[in-house]
Amino acid sequence: MKSLISFLFVSFFCTSFLFAADKSTKLKKRVHFHASVKKHDGLSPESRFLDEISHEFFNCPENRYKTLDLLVKEKRVKILKTVYDKINKTIFRCFSLGEGENTAVLIHGGGRRNIVDRRFALWFLKLKDKIHEKILFLEPAEEENLEANVDEVEL
């Protein structure tokens, strides 16, 4: 009987040791995401700056170009160009709205949830011109590229 108990104890101890060794040598599973999936939480930097620039433009008349000037100071041309393109799209959306309709500045939501209507389109045109000036200040050779990418807007 003692030999049976000692056998069970030894076999239990050895098998538990082997299973513990097996668990430590197993590879951990990893999750892989598609390359198009965003790698950050919250708004993209471009959307965050668009939200900030449009909010300041409409709500802070004494310091209307604060964020825009900061981007120029930091020479963030890529973000300025993306904001320029997003403002163009916002202008097109504003002009396509009917009476009493509105649209979000950030089409996918987030940020301050600024809502604009058709009346804001001309103001966005002024803001777009100001951003164009800032881009040309940083990169004078970009004038033809920016003008080639802009479609005509009918009033």
C-alpha cells in the first residue's frame, strides 16, 4: 500500500512538473491587424488640428490663427496640406447642403462636434486661403501642386 501511495505521489509530482514545463515553453499568441487600421487612440493629428483650427476661427476672433501659426512655426507642412484638403471637402459639403441642413466639420465624429451649414462655406474659403498662404510661406514651390488638386467650387 505504501508503495502505491508513494508511486501515486511521485507520478503526480512528475506529471505536474512536466505540465508546468510545457506551459512555459509554449509560444504566446499574437494579434496582428491590417495595415490600414489606425495605430492611435482618438482623433488623428490632422483631424485634431482641423477641429482646433476651425473652432478658433469661428469662436476666438481675437486669436483666430493661433493653432495655424503654431503649425507654421513647427513647419508641419504635411498636416497643413491635409487640413487644407479636409477644409476643401468641408466647403463642398457646405455648398451641397439644402436650406436648414447642416454637416459636421469632422465627418467621422469626435472633437468638439462643430456643426456648420451652408452659410459657413464662405468663411471656410477665407480659412482655406489663409492656410494656402501659410503653406506657400513654408514651401513656395508648392503653389502649382495645391492649385492643381483643387476642384472649382460653384457659389
